[in-house]
Amino acid sequence: MKKIIFLLICLNLSAQNVSKEQFVNTEWFSDNSNQKFYKSDTIYLRQLLHYECDYKNLSRAHIISYFNKNQDTEVLNFHKKDKIEISDITMNWCSHLRTLENWKWSFDQQSQTLYFISDKNSKLSYRILDRFNEKFSWKREVEEGKITNFKTDFITLKLLRIK
């Protein structure tokens, strides 16, 4: 019986490991209200895998904005060769997309640590604490008097800042 329990624990731990390949050529986002992405000890990165909504004219950006309750959002586009675009979407009466300084990224698979390094010598380091799938459904008015149903599937990473 002890051998079976040990095996299940090992499978659970290995299932949470993330590889560098899971970042390459993907887009992730994080809540950045009150500069959370840069200041909080714990952040969540989400990758939108799939979405459905009744209103067919909505883009992935709209879905991310609605999901994030129109709060400021950081969008991270991971590319090959450690290049990354980090964009700041500021939400107020209109949207503003601003790409920040040049950044590079790296990932240490053994320690499950994600690094962001800017050309201005800023460095952010986060350890992946958890990886899980999330499904959300909600309703929102996108046009006056028209309620739209949303269904989304995300991969979510819970990250802890390393100082």
C-alpha cells in the first residue's frame, strides 16, 4: 500500500512541471492593476486556450479584457530565442496598448523559474508554484440591451516572485 501512495505522489509532482517549449510562440496575460505584475509577490499568468461567446465580433483581446474586468493587463508574447514582447494594456474610457522596453526571457526547467531581463537592466524572477486548467463562464452586456454568454478555457500558472 505504501508503494502505491508514493507512486501517486510522484505522478502528481511531475504533472505540474512546465517546460520551456510550453512558452515558445505563446501569448499569456496577467492582471496589472496597481502595477501587480511588477510589484506583487504572487501573480497569475493565464494562457487563453479556447473561448466561445454568443457575440461573434469579439477578438481574443476583448475576451482577455472582459475576463480581467477591464483592469490594466500585461500581455506577454513569448518568442523563440528568448525574445519576448511585454505589452501594457491600460483600460480607461479607451484602450491603450504600449510595448515596453526590450525584454528577453529564460526558463530554468529544473528549478521551474521564469526570468525576464530588460535592456535597461531590470530583472524579474518568478518560481512556478502551480499549474492548472481553469474554465470560466460569465455573462456581460457588450451592446446596449444585449447580454452575451462567455465560456473560456485557460492554463493558469501561479508564480512567486524571487527577490
